Amino acid sequence: MLDNYRSPWLDEDVAPFADSVRRFVTTQLAPMEEKWREQHQADRASWLATGEMGMILPDIDVEYGGSGGTPAHLAVVVSELFYAGVSGMGVGINHIVGHYILDDGTEAQKQHWLPKIASGEVICSVAMTEPGTGSDLQAVRTRAVKQGDKYVINGAKTFITNGQTSDMVAVVAKTDMSAGSKGISIFLVDTKLPGFRRGKCLDKIGLQSSDTSEMFFDDVEVPADCLLGGIEGKGLYTLMKQLPFERAQIAIGAAATMERALKLTLEYTKERQVFGKPVLDFQNTRFSLADVKATVFASRTFCDHIIAQWVNGKLDSTLASMGKFWLTERQSEVLDTCLQFFGGYGYMNEYPIARMWADARVARIYGGANEIQRELVGRSL
Ligand SMILES: Cc1cc2nc3c(=O)[nH]c(=O)nc-3n(C[C@H](O)[C@H](O)[C@H](O)COP(=O)(O)OP(=O)(O)OC[C@H]3O[C@@H](n4cnc5c(N)ncnc54)[C@H](O)[C@@H]3O)c2cc1C
């Protein structure tokens, strides 16, 4: 697609993993998408098979159930899922929660959760957003009040990915309402606990195979050792530390999606005859797709820089935010341009380009709206 370009981080250690992940994703997961779209969630058996393949938390130590790889292995997983159009499995959320625990959890929390998260036995959610607040994380109203050796959690969350299926939710809650950012903590909550309730699976314009839900916490009593790291008030620190990696995953997904869009559009426009010639033979199509190809190439090299910095432990918040807003906006433009060349078929859900177009819209909103990303980058100027 991008002629002879090869991502520098896709070295001899990572390339064989990429090959086997692509085979697995194409043969085992992509064919499931149709069913997952109907039921608005992925099957548990597929989560387990994905864990078995070493695709969940591939970058953490074997001791904790990972594969001992690097962020490059994680980038492979994200890229291949997006490239194949598999949007039903929110493994990215398992990666995020796994890293909260790996970096800031107690040893007991690591031993208890990480192997199960990596195997796919435990599906995770991250519950930050509430009906009253999303972008302004410090305004969360969910409360966790200490009572003896437990905390009692009350509050409501919304737009939570894996919300219908998760076994454990990393809940962002206030342990001190008067301490501002220092009053925020994260709790690892088992969804079988009394008082936890899932709301309805929300009706979205895209990402039909992914479950996104409300969640309610009514006097949910959790043992004190569910507090991440065992120290109150460290929640915002953990979130801020991990957000660049979440944003990098969104940027990687955008780059892979654009590559797929260009591939599908070239295939279609070479095939589809209009006025007696392939759509690609119109100069307008060639000029537009030349622009798309340049954008896809620039996006790939930008994305590769982000991955390389991540692998080298140098991915900072500014770079991740730049990548998140820039790549997701190019993604929307590229998909819109590509969809046009499919004519009416581009508007039919049966065609992957239509789904990709609808799925892509959210990438400019979640993981922190792109305006927030610009704010963050603005601080570096
Ligand atoms: C499909 C989907 C999946 C999601 N998954 C999760 C999940 O798993 N866990 C979770 O916790 N959340 C999740 N979210 C929530 C998502 O992260 C929030 O929707 C997002 O952070 C924006 O918050 P909000 O919707 O409350 O918008 P608001 O905070 O109400 O913002 C609305 C708009 O205001 C503008 N705006 C906000 N702040 C600023 C600013 N400082 N400067 C300029 N403009 C600004 C932006 O245009 C923004 O889009 C998901 C959302 C969707 C749609």
C-alpha cells in the first residue's frame, strides 16, 4: 500500500508476531464482527482466544501473564484489529487497566488481576465519565467513603466501553470531596458485588459491535484493598500518567484505519465502472486519492514516531495529544473522501467503508475530546 515503506519499529522481533496476529485477527475475529454487531458485544470465547494468542497485555512480564514484549507488540495488536475492522473487542481497555495496575497497583493487586486480564478471563472497563462530566475529570461526583475496612461507593457513570460485559471496573471516585485533584482515587471493583448495576447498552451511530453502557453504584461495598495502590488521592496521577498511552492507541488505530480505507477504495474504484470506465480513471478520483495517499503516508510516519518514542520510554503527553487529535482528524477526512467514491454503496452498512466512517467519528471525542488535546499541546508552546 505504502509502496516499499516499512515501519522501523517492526523489526525482526516484532514482525513474526505481527504476521501471526494478522492471521489470527483475519481468520478468527474479523468473521465474528457481523454477529457482534447484532448482539452489540463480542463473545467471551473470542476474548479467551485473543488472550491465548498473547494479544492482551503483550508488553508486560510473563510473571504477570503477559508475553514479555514491548509497546511495539501492543502497537501491532491495535493496528491489526483496526486494519481488519474488528471494533467489537475493547481489548484496549484491558491494556489501559492492566497498566494502571502494573504501574500503580500493589503487588497483591498485580498478582490477583493481571494474569486474568491478560488471558481474557477478566474483561475490564474504565469508568471515568459521568452524566454530568466528561472532559472535566476533576468534577466527578461518584464518591467512595471509607467505613472500617471497606469503602462504600455511590454514583453513576456513562458511555462506558465494555460496560455490558466487564468483570472488573476501574472506577474513578472521590475519596475527599474537598481536596480537588488530590481527592480522586481509583477502585478496582468486581462487577458481581451487590449494588453494582449496568444500565442499558447505549444506541450509538457507530461501533455497533462494541458495548457502551451506563453503570450505577448504589452503596457498593468494596474491600479497602480494592483501592488502587492502597493510597487515597493518587487517582488523577495514575490517569494522567496513562492517558498518553490510551491516546497513542487511538492514534495507532486511526493510522491503520486510513490504510485500510485507501486499500478498499482503490480496489473498489478499479472495479466499479461508470460511464464505461473504472471510477479510478476519472482525474478527480486520482487527484483525490493521491491526496489521500499522501495523508496516509504522513500519518503512518507520524504514528511510527509515536510508537518509536513509546518503545524508547519517551512518549510524552504533548506528542500523544498531537498524534491523537491530528491523526483522528485526518482519519475522518480520509474516510469521508473515500466513502464518496463508493457512491450509494458507501452509505450502506453492508460496505465496510460505511461502518468505518461511522466508527471513526468517536475518535475525535473519546480519550479526551480533541479540543482538550489542543489545550494540552497549547501548554507546550
Ligand atoms: C463510544 C464511546 C465510548 C466511550 N468509552 C468510555 C469509557 O470506556 N470510559 C469513560 O470513562 N468514558 C468513555 N467515553 C466518554 C468520553 O471519554 C467522553 O464522552 C469525552 O471525554 C467527552 O466528555 P463529554 O461527553 O462529557 O463531553 P463534555 O465534557 O460535555 O464536552 C462537550 C464538548 O465541549 C467541548 N469542550 C470540552 N472541554 C473543552 C475545553 N476545555 N476547551 C474547548 N472545548 C471544550 C468539546 O467540543 C467537547 O466535545 C466514551 C464515549 C463514547 C462516545
